Amino acid sequence: MRVAINLAPGSLTRAQLKRLQTLWHRWTAPLKLDHERDQQLRHAYIEILTRGRAHTTTELSRMDAAYVIRRLERAAGRRRYRSGALAYVAGTAGREGYDAHPEILATLADYRLLDSHAAQLGMTRAQLDHFIGAHYGRLGLHRRSDIRTLADLNRVLWGLKALLRRAERRPRAA
């Protein structure tokens, strides 16, 4: 059943409303709430996040809606992607000449891969942070903890892979 919702000027956009609802349902699906309880919980969540500026979803300003969406993205996680799209993004996001796809968050497995490449190069955490800051500081990445998206992680990973290739080409000293 579709319900027509009239949005006030300056309030959230229809795209924001759709994104917010999608993320909300993804996050609360395991709770299996009835419609009324789900709505009460969503409105309480919005009121807390906006510090009382909005009491319902449709009262959100565009700025508050963007903030709530970012919080829901973190809470809901990024699990539901078609495998083909994720494979494409995992291989190219952040690489020079490709779109960044910043909406895909890096996973724990991605961070482990980054750490394993750094370990193969004999880098400590401090050395890895220095490498990231020296090469990717202009992009806002100064240490490992600044890496949030798969695009950021792939940028650093491709740099480490280039170092590994160079190290393999060099003849080893006896």
C-alpha cells in the first residue's frame, strides 16, 4: 500500500526518505516489529539523533536526514550487494582512473588483507601509518584508522602491492 507523503520545502528529499526507510528496515528486520512499534522506535531514534529538532521522519531537514542516513549506514552495515557489483568494486574502487564508490565500507577481512601486505613488506603499524600519510595524505588519509571505505583501502592496497612487486624484482643480497 502506497501512501502519498507531502514533504515541506527544505525538508528531506524523496530520495533521502526512500534511503532512510530502506536502511531502517534493513537494520530493524531481525527485531520483527509490528508496524506501530517499528514506527515508534524509528521516531524515537530520529528524535534522539536530531536532539529534538525532528520528532518524525517527515519532519527531518535535509541536513538532519543526511546525518540520520549516515548513522543508519554504519548501524545497518553494507551486506546486501549483488556479488557481481561487489566484485567489480572490490577490484577497482579507488584505483586511478576508476570511480571511487565511496558508499562501500571496508570490512574486517579487507583490513586483514591490508595488514598482511604490510607484514610481507616488514612494516610495523607506525611504518604503515607513515606510508599512508606520505602517499595519501592529500586525500585525507593519514593513518590506517582513517581508512573507512573500500575505495580508500584499495588506494593503499595498490600502493603496497606496487612495493611488493618492486621488492620481488630486486636481487636478494647474500
